[in-house]
Amino acid sequence: MSEVTQLIHHYLRHNKKFPHMLCAGCGHGILLGSLIRSVHNAGLSKDEVVVISGIGCSGRLAVYVDFNTIHTTHGRALTFATGIKMANPELVVIVLMGDGDALSIGGNHLIHAARRNIGVNAIILNNEIYGMTGGQCSSTTPQDCFSMTTPFGQLEKSFDIVDMALASGANFVARTTAFHAQLTDEVIGQALANPGFNLIEFFSPCHTQYGRKNKYKNAIAMYQDLKSKTMDVDKYKALEESKREGVMPIGVFLKRDDPALETRYAGVRAKLQEAKQKKAEAAKAAQAKPAKAKEPKPDKGAKGKETKQDKGDKA
Amino acid sequence: MKKKRTQLFALGNEAVVEGALLAGCTFFAGYPITPSSEIMEVMAQRLPMEEDSVFIQMEDEIASMGAIIGASLAGRKVMTATSGPGFSLMQELIGYGCMVEAPMVIVNVMRGGPSTGLPTSPAQGDVQMARWGTHGDHPIIVLSASTVQQCLDMTITAFNFAEKYRTPVILLLDEVTAHTRERFELPFAEEYEVFSRITPSVPPEWFHPFQDSLRGVPPMPPLGAGYRVHVTGLTHDEMGFPTQRPEEIEEAISRLFRKIDQFYPDIMMVEEYKTEDAEVAVIAYGSVARSAHHAVDRAREEGVKAGLLELKTLFPFPRPQVVKLARRCKCLLVPEMNMGQMSREVKRVNNGITRVRTINRVDGRIITPTQILKNLTQI
């Protein structure tokens, strides 16, 4: 218990931020706890961690933790993360997004961040609803479920975040839920150690906005539902096709260590610098030579270099 | 012996890149759009070669803005370039930039609008949008340039203003200025000033990230330097945390305005040409100012005492200079390639002192010296 207290004192901001605004039964706090434990276990300092969040219930999480925190606009958290990681690759960037954030308004940024394999850890807190704005359907609200804007049932299909991340080229893809805190600790830990774009989908029940409209008696019923319908991904893969209906696989779907964008960029820069240095040395050598030999070679070399730089546009 | 400046012959867009690099820009994110693409292309070529610099092409203009704000918070001098449609997409995050006081430069090469409009023709239709595009009450600095040399100079100025006042600065070019190829000179290092943001000098536990001061511009630590600031687009108190208290909101927003307001004399830049004895004065900006310059010369030959006030700062609007001129002249002539966006400002500050006439052109062609001359001689 004392360990928990220590973590709380070390990683949460004390002044003016509490009590937090999350509802009773919300899963977001479980993720925040996991995040703190994972960062602690990874041995990262608070100064090198940047937590970026979007808008919505998940967006408010950033303010509670004592890292470098940025609360951005709706859906754009990943673009900020891309800029920050490219500007300073030393930083450990963690992005917290909701399902509306990551898949509706920011869907484009999600697939592109995965495609370019930028070294960012993205955690999508999926509560299948727009919680903060009052319970409107989101792009992960299951078909036939009810919300404020689908009073007669959702007609559209919902996104599968894991499938989307796999298809977009992410380096690490995992799914976990608020019921599986230990698994969450583990996958966040794995993600923090993995290069490139790491995506974790975290199922977070929202009884206030989603459960009440969809015949869940209370928040506990939603957690029990998560417990009963989830299955380890390896077991799920061994399952017959016909038995997969209604089962949600959890765990690590993909893990590879393709070099991240910032690493590849550094590689290109190193090459360019090397070429630049060689060129400068060659120019120096050419300049040193004519002192001995009479031919005025350096002029030619210097001229060639200049015109190349200015593309012959010297007036 | 006098050293000679390096002379280059290039596009206005390329001069913007030269200016940005001289000013210390080390991060560019963008999305291709005519007629600003050259800025991005040259940046893609140059930045990876420069010391510790980053170039990245994003998936859209919104993402470009997100990336440069992120990089700005990480301590970089940042820039993006776009044109009308992209500028529309950027507006939300320009407001975010104002709120979190992130220094950044946004170049908007204006093309014909509305909507997709005339991608390869000039216009000046984004003037009021640059001022009021993003939602909410906010201060902003908008600059303009009329020659390729000015493209370079004003880009340096834009970076300096952004860093000095911790605000987004918009550089409004039009297609003609951006795509004119002419000679310009690179200034020597001692000929221009480069300003970098002030970083906190107190230890992290004493630091109040958005505290008011005489200057009104708080120091800005880069991410990862130990200050662990909370940055949010919500209205925040001086510690950076969201607030709902009226007195804190009032303080935060009024400081945003004051930090620009109190430096008006530094920010408002105009260039006067033959205005000392002018009876009619042309007020112009961008490529139109060049036509006006020529028209003034020709009008003088014809015996009309004409002058030119070229606006280099569009917003905050150079009110004192315009009023001074209005008091002296029989008429102010405002030619622009839109239906009258800057002339609104001129009429507002003129407030009945003298006559204000406008020339408006929205057919995708430039306003010619002859057109201005004809109006000058008629007055």
C-alpha cells in the first residue's frame, strides 16, 4: 500500500486538480494507474515523458499527471506528437485519445502516424461513446446499440481499431480492457520499450453515457461483461471460425521493431553530413595543392561548388 | 574595402526560405498547395542539410499546424506555408497557437477564392481572414511583402515577432510576389537581428508558466527541460491549468491582448514614398504596392502630387500612420485585389477625416500602374 501512496505522491499533480472529473465506474482511471506504474517500472524520469491528449474525457487525463503534458484540440493529438518526436527524439511520447478523437475526427492522423511509423505510444481509450458531450454515438458504437443520436439503434458498422492499426502499418498493436489491469501494465511496458508507432486499444466502460442506454444495470455489469467476452488472442486464433462470434480477443496482436521515422531521418541526416564533410575536405585539399603546383585548380572547384548551391542563379 | 553581399536571383517563395534559415528556422512541416509549394520543396532540400533541422511532409494542413505547434513547444523555431484552402483548415490550430502562446510563422500565399478558386492567379482575399479567421477574440500579427527582397526581410521579421511576443505570425504574400523571380541580396549577419524566445531563469519549482509581467510575455521552457508545464487550449490560470474563475479568465485574456497592444510602435511597419507633400495618397500592400509605386512616379510626371503608403504590417492595423496621412491629403486611394477588405480598415480609422476611394479587382489579374494612375489623375 505504501508503494501505491508513493507513486501517487510522485506522479500526480497535487494543487487544484482534484477531485478528478471522471464518473463512478469509469475505466479511464484504471488506465492512468497503469500508465503511471508502467512509466515507473520502465525507469523513465518525469522530465523526459510527454503526455499528449485530445479532447473529451480521455483528454482531461493529462492534467492529473506530473509529466510534460499537452492538452490539444479534438483529434489532433497525434500531429502534435509527430512534431514533438521529430523535434526532440529523446522524449518519450505517450498519446491518450478517445475513440471519437482517434477514429472519427482524427482517423486520418491515426492511419498516417501508423504508416510513417513515428516513435509514439498511442493509447486509445475506447468507451464506444462520446462521453463528455453527453452520449452521442461514435464510430466504435456497436451496431444496433443506442445513444443520444441513435435513439432507434446504430445503423452503421463500427471500426475495429486493432484491424485498422494492423492494416496501417503500426509496429506494435495490442488490445486490453479496464478489467485486465495487469495485462494493461504489461502491454504499456512493452510499448514503451518498442521503437516506432505502438498502438494500444483500451476498452473503458462508460456506464453513465453508454451502459444506461444499453441495458447494463450498473458499471459492475459492464466489467463482468468484459470479463466474460474477452479471450487471449492466441487462444482466439486457435478457435474455430464459428465459435468466434461475440468473443473479443485481447493481448498483443503484433510486435516488430522496424526502425522509427525519427531514426531513419537521423540516418539520412548523418549521410548528408558525411557527404558535406567529404566535400569540404576535398575543397580544402584542392585549395592546399596549388601552392605547390602552378595550375590554378581551386578556382574551378570553388566555382563548381558555388553554382551548385545557388543553382546558377547568380546575378 | 567593402564586402559585397551575396546576390541571388530567385522566386519570392525561395526568398522566404532564405529568410527563414537566416532567422534560425529548424523545423518545417507542410502540405503541398499551389502557389506556395516551392517553399516546401526548397525546405525539403535545404533543412536536412542544415544543423539539427527537421523537415516533414504531413497528411494535411491541420496536421502540419499540429506538428509545428508541437515542435515549437519542444523549443524549435517553426514554420509552415500554405495557400487559401489550406489556410482555412489551419484556423482552429492558429487559435490554439494564440491560446498556448506558441511562437510560429505561417506563410499564406494568397490565390483567387472563394473555395478552390483560382489556384494560379493572384488575389488578396484572405486579409480579414488572417485577422479574424480563428474563433474567439484573439490578437495576431499579420505581415505582408511586395518584393522578393522584402519576402526575405519580412520572413526574418516574422520569426522575430513570433519569438518576441510568443504568438503566431502570419506572412501574407500573394501569388505575384511569391512567383516573381528577381534579384535579391542576402544581408550580412550584422545587418539583421535574430531574436530567440526567452527561457525561464528560475528553477522549475518557482516557475509560473503563464505569469503576467511588465512585458506581458512569459518565458517559455522547451519540453523536457525539467519544467513539466501543462499546456492546454482551455482558458488557463498562470500555472497553465484550466480555470473557470472569472478573475483568472479576465487576467489571462487581457494579457494576451496587452502583450501585443503595448508594442504597437515596434510592430507597425510601413514604408512611405513621396508622402511629404502628397495631396493624394495611395495605401497599398503586397504586389499592388509595386504597381502603386510606379503609378505615383508617373502621376508626379503629370503634375499630380501623389504619394504611397505601403503597409508592411497589416494587423495590428497601422492606425497612426494612416490617420497622419488622412489629415494631410485630399483623398486616400486604396487599390487591392479583393472587394474591399483593407479599405474597410482605412475607412474605419479615417472616420470621415478625408475622402477614401477604392479600386477593387477580382478577375485574377493584377492591378496595373495605369489603372491606379487613371484614378489618381481623376481625383
